[in-house]
Amino acid sequence: MQIWMTVILALQLLSALAMIGLVLIQHGKGADMGASFGGGSSGSLFGATGSANFLSRSTAACAVVFFISTLTLAFMSNSVGGGARNEGSSVLDRPASAASAPATGVIPGSIPGSLPAVPAAPPSASGATPATPAK
């Protein structure tokens, strides 16, 4: 079953690259628009460009191959008998672990093992510092 997944994945990659290349070398409609404004061409501005040529038909064929291979890969990965199916492989299927929960009493952003500074005495209500005993 793994060999079929590899073959279909290679077919999908090749069809995607071919489709990208075919789209990039095609003549766009935007190039004809400038010619229709000042060039005196007889074609309409946004009308049909005529029958489909070889490039557009081969792009459509590559798109069909790409979509069929994508659907086949999705079916093979989700089917019970095909592919390596791991139960609980989704994040939503797994229970929350203790490692992902933050520890109680930990200050975010602090260095592990360090203690926060604790004031020696709480400030008095009048705002003055407490008197230190004389030695």
C-alpha cells in the first residue's frame, strides 16, 4: 500500500509542476485588452477568445489528474484498510497531559529554580519606612 501512496504522490507533484508551467507560458487575456483599446482589433474586450488551444486543454488535463490524485491520497490516508492510521493522532483526540499544563506557583517568564524577591516587611500605612532596631 505504501508503494501506491508514493506513486500517487509523485503523480500529484508532477501534475502540479506541469500545471504551473503551462499556466505561466500561456498568453493572458490582459495582453489583448491593451491592444483592443488602441490597436484597433476586432475582438471584444472581455468576450470569448475562441476555441481552446493545446495549452489550455493540457492545463485542464493536468488539473483533472491533480484533483483525482489529491482525492485518492485523501481517501487512502483516511480509509481503515489503507495507509498508516494512528488512533488519537489528532490533537483533539488526545487528552491533555500534565506536561502541557503549567505548574502551580510558577511565574511566567521567570528562570526555573529562582525565587521571586520577597519584601522584608510590608510598608506601613503612613508610607514611611519602618525603623530598624539599634545595635
